[in-house]
Amino acid sequence: MKYRDIRQPNYRHVGNYTPRKEAKEIVTGKALFLDDFSLPQMLYGKIKRSPYPHAKITSIDTDKALKLEGVRAVITHKNMPQAWGLGLPVHRLLMEAKVYHVGDVVALIAADTLEIATEAVSLIEVEYEELEPVFSAEEAFMEGAPQLYDRFPGNHVDNGIKYFQPDGPWWQIIKGDVEKGFSEADFIASDKIKFDKMPAPLAPETPCCISRHDGGDEYTVWASSQSAHIMKLMAEGRIPNSNVSVKTFNVGGSYGNKQSLMTTVLSSCMLALQTQRPVKIVLTKPEQLTSYEVRLGSTITAKIGMNKEGFVTAVEGDWLVDTGAIADSVQGQVGVGLGEAQIVLAKCKNWFMDSHIAVTNRQAAGIVRGYGGQELNSCLERLLCAVMKEGNFDPLDVFKKNYISPGDMFTWRDGRTWKSRSSLFFKESMQGAADLIGWSLKWKGWNKPFAVNGSKARGVGMGVIGNADISEDNTEAIVRIVPDLVGGKRASTCIIECDITESGMGTRSNACKIAAEVLNVPYEKVSITEPGTKFNPSNYGLCGSRGVITTGKAISNAAMEAKKKALDYASLYFKRSADQLDTKDFMVYVRDTPNLSVPMFKLGPKELSIVGYGKHMEMFDIPSCMAVFVEVEVDLDTGHIALCRICGGADIGQIIDIKALEMQIEGGIGSACVDTAIFEENILDRATGRLLSSSLIDYKWRPFNEFPAYDSYIMESQIDSFMFKALGIGEISGAAGASAVLMAVSNAIGADVKEYPATPSVVLKAMGKI
Amino acid sequence: MIKKDCIVLSINGRKFKFSVGTGFGDVSPSETLTHTLRRRLGYTGSKESCDAGACGCCAVIADGEAIASCMALTVEMDGKSITTIEGLEDPIEGLDPIQQAFIDEYSFQCGYCTPGIIMVAKALFMSNPHPTANEISEALSGNYCRCISQYTVLRALNKLAGNENAELATFTRASDEVEDPIPVRQELYLSPYANGHVCAHSLD
Amino acid sequence: MKHFEYMQAESFADAAATLKENTDHRISVMAGGTDLLGALKEDILEDYPETVIGLKGIKEADYIEFSGDTVEIGAMTRLSAIASSDEIAARAPILAEAAYSVATPIIRNVATIGGNVCQDVRCWFYRYPHQIGERFDCMRKGGNECYAIRGDNRYHSIFGGMKTHATPCEVECPAATDIPAYMERMRAGDIHAAARIIMEANPIPMITSRVCAHTCQEKCNRNNTDESVAIHLVERRIGDYILEHAEEFYAPPTAETGKSAALVGSGPAGLAAAYYLRSAGHSVTVIDSQEEPGGMLTYAIPSYRLPKHYVKDLADAYRKMGVKFMMNTTIGKDISAEELEKRYDKVFLATGAWQRPVLGFDGEEFTEFGLQFLKEVKQWVGKKERQNVLVVGGGNVAMDVAVTAKRLGAKSVTLACLEGKLEMPASAEEVARAVEEGVTVMNGFGVSRLLYDGEKINGMELVTCVSVFDQNGRFNPTYDHDSKTVVEADSVLVAAGQKADLSFIEEKYSIALNRGLIKVDEGTQKTSRSGVFAGGDATTGPATVIKAVRTGRLAAEAINREFGIETPKRFSKPGFITYDTEGAQNGTAVRERELPAAERSLEKEDSFTIGGEECLTEAKRCMNCGCYSVNASDISPALIALDAEIVTTKRTIGADAFFTTKLEARDMLDRDELVVSIRFSVPSGFKMGYKKFRVRNAIDFAIVSLAYLYKVEAGKITDAKLVLGGVAPTPIRAKEAESAMIGQAPSAELAGKAAESAIEGAAVMKDNAYKVQIVRALVKQMVAAMR
């Protein structure tokens, strides 16, 4: 089948740019974010945090803090009203007589003002007995290493969470015969690569919430979460017997990172329970940077075999994952990471890839865009480079050959084996992007720059990643065609009931767009209910690059059902069969006689809506693909890396919104992605256990005046994901960028760079200049 | 020395007179402009994000220049004229051209840092109606955006400034080259789950 | 932000006056505010201001003025105005570029040049936010440790640090020996210079290193994480070196002053005073009642700790230096104090504390005085035989008594002292040695009464001591009289306290006393009698050798002053201090090698001096505690290059002095002094610029910056000025690079040479070696671009 054989549909809304529903609110400053909102009689919460990475609390004196006027509650591990746990599986309490990372919760304060709460923090006197810390998975697994939790002997997080793997734990890819695979290999390379700087996704809006105790075990939480549903799920798992209603506003960036906010939410809930008043906790930027969740630490030791044709014949390795002081969704992430490895190396039949998750005394790692895959990919592709270099292959050829095609099998994070029914054209999309960057001219071989001008050398690099998450998570939605109650030309509006929080990807607007397309009504006439778990059908919200697909499927099914009902009513009205009818702008008309039409409000029961229900059920058989090419210029004297250009290539099935797609693709380079190979890192001071990158000055991010050109190559091959054939891209859009940068830098300087990030020091060392 | 008991600020054209002190309702001498705008006056458009002058989310225009409002004490702003994002839209004329351009070009994602970006851009355009592409990106170099709206922000502002060929990002659609398509792609591997009524987890 | 009062200054004079008046008030001055507000918000300093004085209201300080060649910029001029001034760009592009490179536009719109030049460092340890755990109490804040030394120091100095204040080890040393300074010399392989540094504070290190309790080691900053530097082992090696090169170190003075001094007592105090007085050229006579010089060193401290020959050799060296010893001469008997005063210009009394105090228990008269025992052992080794010995006391003398008794062959030695194990005044090593050799230590017991039968001793009844010190920390033991224990012994040696024997002070000789000790003025050791000084145990009661040395030195200095001779300024190396990057990571101290317990005797020294390698390893463990952060200002290197002047409310200071003299530029200013303007002459015919290497082209502070200025005439560089920022605690002139360039024609070769010269003297830390390469690159690229 050729790409040109594919029909390119002509939709009324889908594929076009429709300004977001809240666009005007955003540009006028009216869009409401959590910290813009308050409740009457609300208190402000603050957290007293640990200065030590691992210590016992020997004494804690809260008298002075309690005496401060305006302080309403001080809670420590000694007087917690209830013992709420953290982690999945729960392996510790919110506060304990021990602290496990710098920034761990030592005490909670609620006060009348933020200033009073902040002052009270300094008045709590704590004495600690320091314990030896561990700062990496490797150290944590060593014999005699300090032990963190009783639940995890040897600091080894057990793989027993049913939630992610319903058939039982899955953490190894074992298939085929590795020995045989290596004997068939012509080139073998092995190495150890670390992606262990645990960079921060660093949403501009810090994690924050307001909690209110509603009596009994009921709580209402207003949170800056991108997924109210996940937060509810997690919170109810930790507050025994509870019923938590979660409400959200606009979310100021999340990148997967602000889903459960468990420490913050439990802290404010506990203060609310104690004070019987709503309590707001807004983390400061330093708190977010040093004490909130970051990317997983990843170290991989592996051996890869490749035959003369460039096919990978065997992969053997061990993936050590550092989840920091709290193990939460890490098992899901490891499952996804292992799954993604198989998508990139889909033609390899022989695997023995093990994984081990460790708890350490670093800040907790959590969910971040890329969800385990990016962390593994950044290591694995460096290893793949090593074997490609052995055989002197062009990486573009190797990636194209080894990438998944329809019919290839892989095991996903649910532990089940799936057969891909995704795009046939991933190779073409890789080539398309390669052509944009001029790969055939700029690829000069391994560790070879394509241009040197004085001290400046240029190189190109590439990476490919894929994910099969686009249909994850069951979702439901209700679409109502609601009659306008008054007015001469009465029409109708469409209301979608679906729990979607807007955190920037435009999913709420896309949901409206999809319903508008199905019903063939103006986009402006479709609205969606406010996000919240209590009064909406269930939906995981925006997590993973699947928001548009899963909600889109549920909503399009619901809209289809509503439409079908309208047509059924109309078939009675027109006395024609429903298949002769169609809808437009809340009218039903006879297709071959369009002037025969009737407004929908006249068809349904008086005053009542025409309601459709739709759902999406989880599946994992549609992998996506994103190829990233980068061009860098390295100053050979200083080791400074300038990112000159990025080209991305993908087959996204069907564009839902052209500009939103562009944002999703370009957006992939943010949230601790491509720059984790250049300057972005959380800088741990091993001597004190503190994170020195505690401000937006010391934590490096890319400023406006240093953005490289970004060119994308997009194919739209109409993959059968749901009615509108789209394939999610946001999760993976930049995820291969970091490994691509290291390849490009290695080529520019003529020496292998294997360390993330390639700071001037790393680059100069690789060149032997220091 | 002047110990201020009372200060007057003009914010979005309205004069506000505040008592300075520690009493209830007084502006504390240690209060930042961000705090006054957001918590006292409900101008919540500008955001308190890093509170260290490094992210630009709190940017407002003070006497014609963009400043980080978290790095200014309200008492120091006595007599100054402040414009926030809320003051940009004209009730009669409508949105400021920058605001409109941001909508047209989808120059935001989560929108949290957008008000700060718009205010810095506004100050630039006020002093320099036709800035170069470099002047625009340099002016915004103190504004943090993590969703990566930078490409579309620069696109909107370059268009406003009349900078042709300043496009930093391009989009190539393979479909543009598809001629005479044969309708409908056939499904090679049909999925039992594709219809949306069967859940993978219920297969056992 | 926590609350503070705010006052707006109407003029600099106004602000200065307020600062002057309110000395008891914590006031911070705020220019642009971006630096100060950041520090206050993160609460990085313990000292939070009660009041902030805002200078921004001083409208007349916001100007850029040109008159002839002179440019003057008011302190409240914002950086954005400087960066965008066409005149500045044309006349002093170096300054425009530097201003433009600061932070981001929204900060430059607020930040002022006056604020920029006075800004605080950006060290991430210094700036660590208080809200996450707590702030770092680093050296720069008056604390004890520079966390960058062992922490992540990628952005820190590559040319060493700067001392912030005396280090804890130095403060703890009674003689105030500059320990880090001599360690630094040792690392540089210059034992001679190291020796000189010690000798400035202590002329007998070969002795103190052996017998001093070296509490300096308890204060070593390494204790926070691993083991203290074994300071005394390094000192001992240096001490031995000094004695081996005695002629050099104890050289006679080059000129005689004709003044004379009599020193009574040849113990450590007397020896110390003698050295400094003789070195100054006075005639020095040491008078002692004993046969051999050294006092306690010779007669009390056992040979296994301090072999006698060290004292003998030292005395010989002193004699060669011209110090006269008058032995077997007892003051008050052979010669009166008054007589001494007549015969000598100055008198120093250091007669020690040799007398037995009366504890007042039943049977005390049948017990022996520990010190006397030690003294006698020295004279008649092995004459006494004892079976079961009880030693009373917990100090080093008691330990010496116990170990000596044991080595003499006692069947059992028990030591009882009031103090608990951790409170014992004896050094831990001495206690350990005693225990190792079989001495039973009983902590928390005081004497009750002797159990005796006629003259035959059967043992001692001890009473439990509940606490040794009272609430004020004074020695005031309390006992539980219901809790008693009996120790069987046939010999009881009491080593709990010693008294000064001041019998030589006759009635008519009036000298002020204090609790049985000679009363002296602290710091000068002056007694109440003019021309008479005193020191050592006679003024302090029994104390450590090094304390005695201190009093001797202080007395000598005071005497010298009275003779009109100023003590030469103590060793201070100009410039920055350094440590050894790798060596400082080493967590384990060198162990003192000792004879196996079985081979130990009374005569042979128990331990050995460490070898040169070990000594170097240990010296490398010293972190040379100081501040290793770098200057943060972009403006200051440019101003140094421009030879600008900083005009304050009180004076005008050259930029070089202003920025490089003190650790913090603002330390140059008095409390009530403010920067008013910056002034410079436009250098004519010069090309200039400001290069700034940083991670990002906005927001970041310089990792390395280079402010440069040069003149090329007829194809040759006739003048050049290079100032590096971000590489040292202050901006630094790359003078070697300048001189390498001047007179040369620009070329690729010269670029390389200048680059190498610019990094001369670099002392990198663990993570910042790359900065050296950046310095090279910036200089190279600058020269390469010369036309």
C-alpha cells in the first residue's frame, strides 16, 4: 500500500485550527488557575522540610510555632490525626520519625496568612540523627547499603502492583534465545549508560491545592492536577474509606507531572481535617524544584548484537531505575519503558532485558511526559549507537529497519503481548524528517562533523521513539443535545459531559470539536462541563498523549448515539428511514431533499435533551512513532553546544487541530527533554544530599532567545484508532531528542559523548582538553 | 528620609490609595507588587511563579517598562502607573493587537506564562513598534515557558512587527503531495478492541 | 517575605546619616533590589533587616554624564539605560556589553549599576533557600565550612579562595597557629616556609606536636563528615625538620639591641619567650632551679611521650642562638626577684605549678604526689616498686602517672577520676593508651578517704561523683555520698591538680595575685609591677604546654613593644588560598604509627614521626577553609579594565582596590558609606569588549567573563588590560597574559601564549577544571580577533 492511496477526508472542523475555548480568557488574564482562587475562611498551609537526605528525628518542638499568633495547627509525625500513607504500594507514612530525602515532610502548619505560616516553619525546632544516605540505584542495591523502608528489603521495590499489570508483575523482556542471537550477530557492543540527573519537568505553575474536609470521610480538593480522576484514585487509596471530590481549574503546565500531587494533597487534607477549615498549599518554586517529583533515574548496562544487514539480533541488559524516596507509579513507567524498547527494536527476536527499581534518598521521581520510555530511550539509543558504530551503519537505515511495522509483536506494560496494527509509513516519516534536515548530506559517518569553521564544528544526530499508550485507560462521556428554552428561532446547543482538565493541550476544545464534527454543528455551540470527578462520567483526563483519542472515542460514540436518536426521531417525523437523513446545525434534514428539515428541539421530548452515551475501552495495539533529528554547533574551545535545528517526523494518522498539533510536536522539546542532553539537570550535592539547582537561575532551561529552528514532517495516514483516525503524539514528540543530541555532539567533536547532560566540562573531557 | 504612610498607585487607569503599615488591610512595606496585585486587588492575571525575577510570569508594565513585579516592593511603586494584563483590552476597541495575534497564532498552551509574555511584548512594541526578530526574542529572554509556545509566540509577534521570513518553525504535510488519492485505506490487522466495546482487561 | 520597615532616602547623605545614627539597628540598603529581595525572600542570611532603605527615590543619582573624556554614571542608573546608551556603546563598549549581559531585560529595567557593583555572590551553597530544610551556615556567613570544597563546585573559583575569618582550628589553638597556612605550604612542598609559619606562633613545635592535647583537631571542619586532619602529625614532622635545621631556625639575631631580659623558669613559657626575645636581639638569660632546662617538659612528661633529647637539643640550639641558661638557680633563694629587676631591663616569671594541692581527705599524707613521682622516675628510674596502684585524676598528668606506673611493673593500675569518659581533660589518645596498656579507668569517682593501717596503705574509698561542673560550667563537683566503692591498692598516686609555688615572692615584693596565681593582663602578660611579666602555669594554673607557649610569646611581644620593637606581621600570603582537590576528598586520616604495646618502655618514644609521603597526604586533607565562591558582577571586571573610580559618600576608590581588596566589594565601604557614582576616563585609541561565557545567553551569571582593552599600533600590541570575572573570589587582572601580549604582534601563536599565561596559578577544584579551558578559549579568541 502506498501513502498516496490514502483518502484524505475533508472535515468541517477536524483538522482545522479552531481557537481554544478559553483562548480569550488566557490572553486577557481572566483564565483562572488554582492560586487565583480562594475559599472563604481559608487557611494557608506550609510544610517544614528536612535538611537531611536520611535521618531520624530525635526531637521535635512545636511550642514556639504554636504560640505564634495566627497559627491554627501544627502537625508532626507524633500527632497526626490519622496515619495516611504514601507510595504505591504504600510503603511509608506522610510523616514519620524518619526522613528520607532533603525536603521530606517534617511538620505541617496551617495559619491565617502565608506569612505567618512561613514564619512558623522556622520556629519549629527539630533535632536529627543523621543516617547514611544512598543516592543511586546502583548504590542502593549494594550489599550493606543503608536500608530505607521495611517494605522494600534491599531497597528493592517489589513488582507487585496489580493496577499496572493485571496478570501479575512484568518487569523483564525475556524471549527467544539471547545466546543464539549474539552468535548470529556480526557486531556486538556493550556499555553502561546513565541518565541519572533526574531533571525536573518544572511546570510554570507550582503544584498546589486547596482541601476541605466535608465531614465524615468526605473531602473536596481543588487542585492543579491535570487528572482529577487519577488524583481521586490515589487519594482514596491513601485516606482510608474516603470519598474525595476533586475539582480543577486551568492547569499551568503539567507534562504528566501534576497528576496525583499526593504529598501536597494529603498535607492539605490533614490540615483541613485538623482545623475544619479549607487549607491552601501552594509550593514555592524552590520547593517544586527540590522536593517535588522529577524524572526517574536510569542506568542501563546492556549488550546489543546486530547483523550485517543492520538488524538487531539480540538485546541483553539490566535496567536500574532510581525512583527516589517514594515509589509511586514507577512500575507502570518501567513497564512502558520496556514496551517502548521493543517498539524501537521490533525486529529483534532475542531478548533478556531485566529491570530493577530502587528507592534512594533522592527526591521522589514521578510521572513525567515520556513516562519511563524517555529515560530508557536516552540510555538505550546511546548503546544502539555503539553497535551501529561498530558496523559503521547509517543510523537512519538501522532505525528504519528495526522499527515496528504492522503485524510485529510486543509486550506492553500490562504484561500482555500485542500485535501492532499501526501505521505502515513510519519509515517514510523518518525519511521525510531526515530530508528536511539534509541528512544525506550531513551524515558523514560516526564521530564526523559535517562542517568545521574555526573553533565551531557542526554535527547531526537522530533518535526514534514510539509508544503504544494512545488507547490507554477506559473513558466514558455523555453528549446531550440541549434545546434552547426560549427565543424565536429556537435551536439547540450541545453539552459534553466528560471530566477533562485543560492543562494546555487543548483537549477540552478538541472534545468540543469532535462532537461538533459528528453532529455537524458549529464548534461555538458545543461546550463541555467543568472538570471534576463528582458530577462527571469517569475519565482519566489528560495523561499520556491519548486525551484526544480516548475522550475522542467516547465522545464521538456518545455523539453518534445522540445523533442516531435524533435521526430515529426524525425518521418518524419525515416517515423516512434514518439512513436517508442527516444532521446539520441542530437540524435534521432529508439528504436528497435538503429543504426538508426540522430543528432537533422539535424532535425530542419537550424541554428535554437528546442524550448519547459513549465509551472507550483500553487497548495497546497502536504504536506511534516520532523521529527527531538535530543539528548542533559545538565550540571546540569551550565545549559550548548550540542547538541549531530540530526536525521531527511522525505519522499522526489524522490531524485534529493543525496548530495544536504543531504545539504538541514542538512542545516535546520542553519539560526536561532535549536539553537534558545539553544543560538541564538536577544538581545533587552528594556531600550534603541537597539539590543545588534550587532556583530558576541554577536549574537551567532554554530561554526565548536561544530557540533553534524547528521543522516538522507530518504524515496523515488515517490509522483506525477511532472515528477520526488520529494517533497521539504529545507523549513522545521530543522523547528521542536527548539521545539525538548526544549523537550530534559526538559527531561534531569527533569523540563519543555518553554523559547526560553534555555540559562544557563533559564535552571538553570527551575531547581530551581537560 | 521618607517613611511612607500612604502610597498611591495607578493601576490599569484606576488610582489606588493604600495605607502602609502592618494593620489589617495595610500594605506592608515588605509586600511585593505581585502580592498587591494578585492577593489584594484580584488582578490575578500576572502569576507568582518563581518569585525570584527569573520567569517573567509576573511581568507588568510600570511607567512604560516591563518589570518583574515580584522584584518590586509596592511601596517603591508610589506614584507609578502600572498596567497589567487585565488592563490591556480596551472595552470599546476590544483586544490589544498582541492579544488578538496570540489567539490567531495559538501562541500559548497552558496559558500560565502568557500574561507575562504579552506584557513584556507590549512594552517592547510601545517603545519600538517594529522590532527585529532578534529584538523580540531578546526582549522575551526573561520569560519562562515550558509548554514551548515560543515558536508560535515569536510567529505572532514577528507578524505584528512586520518581519517577513522570520519564521522559526515550519510544517510540512506529506498529504500536500498526495495527488488523486484512491479512497479509503484497507485495514491490514483488525483489532477486536477497535470498536470501543471490548476492554483489553476483560479478555481473560 | 518577612516584614521589614521601609524608608526612602532622599539623598545619599540622608541615607548615610541614617545609617550612622542607627548603629544598633539592622538596616539593609537597597538599590535595584533584585539581589537583596532575592536574598530576603529565600531567607538565606540569619540576619534579617529591621529596616530597608530604598535608594531608588534618589532621582538625581540616575544619570550618565559626559564631560570631555570623563564619563560619570550615577549609582542609581539602571543597567538597561547603560546597555542602551549609544554614547556608552560608542565610547566604552566594554561597559555597554557588560551591562547588556546582566540577567534579563525585565531585571535590567530595575537593576542599577550601584547595586550591581555591591551585589552578593551567587554561590549555590550560600544562596540555598532556608525553606528547604535550612540555610547553609557557610564560611562566608561566619560559619565554619565552605561547602563547595567537598560539594559540587562546578561554578566556583579556579584561582583559590579567600579567607573569611580565622578557621576554627586556628581559633582553637591557644597559640593561634595559622594551621591552614602551613598546611598549604606543605602541599606546595615547601616545608621550610611551613616551619616559618609555625615558628611565628610557636617556637617549639617538635615538643608541642608530641605533648599538646591538640584540641585544634576537635574543631577541624572535617569532623562534620569524616575525620579531622591529623594536624599534630604534620606539625611533628615539621617540628623535627626544624630541629634538624636548628642552626637556621634558631639563628642568632643579626644585631644586638643592648637590652636584657631575665626569664625565670625554663619550661615552655620561658622557652617561647626566650626565642622571641633573643630573635629580636636582646640579651636573654633563662634562670631555672633544676639542673636541666625544660621544666615540666624534662621532669614531668615521660620519655616515652617526649624523649629528653628533644628538649636537650632545643636548649643547645637556644644556646647557639645566644640564650644564656643559668641552671640550679632558685629564685627567692639564690637570687631575689628584686635583684633580678635591678640587673635586667625586663623580667618574665614562668615558674610553673609544681606544688601539691591539699585535697583534704583522711590519709592524704600517706599518698604520693603524682608529679613528684614522675619527676623522680625520671631521676631514678625503676627504684620504686609497686604492686597495686591507684591513680587519682583525669588529666594528662594522671595518664602519664598511670602508664608510667604500669610500665614500671605494677601488677595493677587503677585510675579514678571525677569526670565521665567524654568529659575527661586528658586527650582521648592518652586515655586510649592507658587503657590499652591495662590501666583500669573508673569514671565518675571522687576520693572519700584512704584506707590504711598505720603507714601501710590498703586502698581507697571512693565516692560517686554526680556532676563535675555546675550550671555555669564552673568546676564544682557534687557527690552521692550514699554511693561508695572501695579500691584495693598499696600505693596511691594523686595527680589531681597542681599549685604554683610562689614562695619566692616575699612580703616586701608586692605583686598582685589572683587565687594563688600571679595576676597578669591578658594579651600582654604584664604583672602589676612595671617591667615584670609572667606566664605559664604560674599565671594559669596547670595548663597545656601550648597555652604556656602562648603566654611566653605574648609576653615577649609586649616586652619587645616596650623596647620599641614591633612584632613583625604574621605570615600572610597575598592573594588567594588553595587546597588540594583530590586530597581533600580523602576521608581517612593518616594513623600515627606506634610501638606495639609489648615493646613499649619508659625510655623509648612510643610513636614515630610520619614520613614525607604520609605527611603530604595528610596536608592535602586540609581544606584550607575559606570562601571559594566567585564574584558575580559583570560590571566590576569592566570597571577594573576601564580603571574606573568608585565615588562614595566619603571618598573615591580605584576600581581595582574596590573590587579586589576584600572578599566582598561592599566590605570596602564603611557602614554608613554609599556608592554615589562611577567615573572613568574614556581610554583613547583602545579596542575593548566584554566576553561572557555562560550556560545560556540570558539569565545566567558568568562562568567566566573577560573584560579586555587593548591598543594595537603599527601592527603591535602596545597596551593591554585583561580582567577575568567569575573565576576567583574577586575579579582578577590577567597580568601575565597582559605582559605576554604587550610589544607583540597579534598572531595565533601569541593567542595561545596569552591563553596559557592567563591561567597561570590556576588551582582547580573537583568539578571546575573546564573553567580553565574556558579562560584559555576566551583569551585565545580575543587575541585571534585582534586587528
